[in-house]
Amino acid sequence: MDMMGAMMTFGAVLFGLLALYMPIAQMNYDQYGVRVRPRKRVEEPSEAQQQKESVINNGLKALGEAVVTTFPQVADERTKTLLIHANYRTPAHLATFIGVKTAAVAVVDFLVIFNPSMDILIKIVAIIGGALVAWTMPNFFLSSQVKKRQNLILLELPTVIDLLIVCAQAGLGLLMCIDKVQKETKDTCPHLSSELEQLIHDVKVFAKSVPIALKDMGERCGVEDISSMASALISAESKGSDISYPLKQQAIALRDKLKRKKEEEASKTPVKMVPVIMLFIMPLILCPMLGPAVITIMQALGPVFGTGK
């Protein structure tokens, strides 16, 4: 019976670990998994991520617009930059984000004010501290979205650069190369494909040069590698040299950077496994080993302490 109970406990703990690991594995699949099928489209090309229409979103948008109109300084440059990097680039997104922060502050202050168990001084401190925490918490979510999107762009960038090199060596111009690659990578590299389509739109509508539009795309995405690639292309075009050479160098440097990043993450894995082993693996090993000995010791010491028969 003891062996059966231990096996059932081990199975329950193993099932719980798998249930906890599945969301983490699904979240990191795009970053670590090997793509054997085209990735699904996640956003429309050449457009910022569209805001969903709902009563809550419309209410938050109206609240944010009122706050921004009354206090324009709440929409600081850092918040606008983070929203642009996360692909939330319309004024509606800015208003909704400010509305979320304002609603969070209002909810926290409401809960503190109508809490009868607090003294007046504690309420004042809690209102100020809670308002600061509620106002800054959405920034952490936005920063995580920016980091996630930038990592996806970095993973897609070597593929796009390789295709640009092939098109350049085939005799196409830089704009034609970008247009061809953008059309061919809509399914496999959706993030960069949408940015390249926006680049083509900037060149054709606003009459920007392709390297300058590439540099603007790097600033729009917040990815330094795209800006450095644009600088190399600007230098190559000014000298009249072949653009495939700087693209090759950029691809080699980017792959080396990604390789070093993966090696750093792999070196941290043993350290991250220590808490998991101590919390979930060691108890399963020690309980069957030490359980019978503990029971025997308790039975032997029972008469000494007057608890045994």
C-alpha cells in the first residue's frame, strides 16, 4: 500500500508539472522550435495591430482621451516609443493604454478608500503607493510585448537577409529585392513582412530613399541590427558598390549574435533547474527512502515519550 501511495503521489506531481510546463512550452515554441510549417499570420501587413471593438475598449479609449486632453504630459515619449515598438501605433492605442492605467489607479484607490479597517494615515500612504504601482504596472506588460516582438523580428531577420542577398545577386535593385522578399515571406516571417510593406509604402508615397526607410524601420521596431544594416546599405549605395556584400556580413554577424545568445541561455539552464529539482524531484526520492526509517524511529521512541503502546 505504501508503494502504491508513493506511485500515485509521483504520478500526481508529474501530471501537475506537465500541466504547468505546457503553457510555458507553448509560449516559447516560436522562439525555440524548428519551423517545419509556415507560421500563421498574426497581423495585417503595413498596418499597426488593430484594436478590437468592444464596450470595454471603447470605454477605456474614451477615458484615456479625456485624461490625455486634460493632462497631456501623461503621454510621455517613453510610453509612445514602447507602443510604437509593440506595434500599437495609432492614437486609439495610446488613448486605450492611458485609459487602462487610469482605470487601474481608480480601482486601487477605490478599494483603499472604502476599506474600513485602515486608519487615515495608512489610507493616505496606501492611496499614494497603490496609485504609483497601478500606474506603472501596465508598463511592464507593454515592455514584455516589445521584447517578445523584437525577439521574433530577430529570429526572422536572417531569413529575410538571405533572401535579399539572393535577389541582389540575381540583378534586382534594392527596392525590387525588398518587394519580392516581402511577398514571399508573408507566411513564414509575418512581422518583418509587414514592416517591409510599410517600408515600400513610405518609399512610394513619401518619396523616401530605401536605406533611409530601412533606418526608419529599425527605429520603428526598436531593433539595432536593422539600423546597422541600413547604415551599411547607405554606405554601399553612396560608393556604388554591390549591396550583397554588406548584407552577407550582416547575416554572419547576426547569426553569431543569435548563437551566443542561445549559448548564454543554455549555460543558465542548470542554475534554473536547481529550484525545480529541490522542490519537485528531491522529495519524491527522499520520501520513499527515509519514510520507513522515520516510521521505525518513531515507533522505537514512542515508549520513551509515552506515546507508544
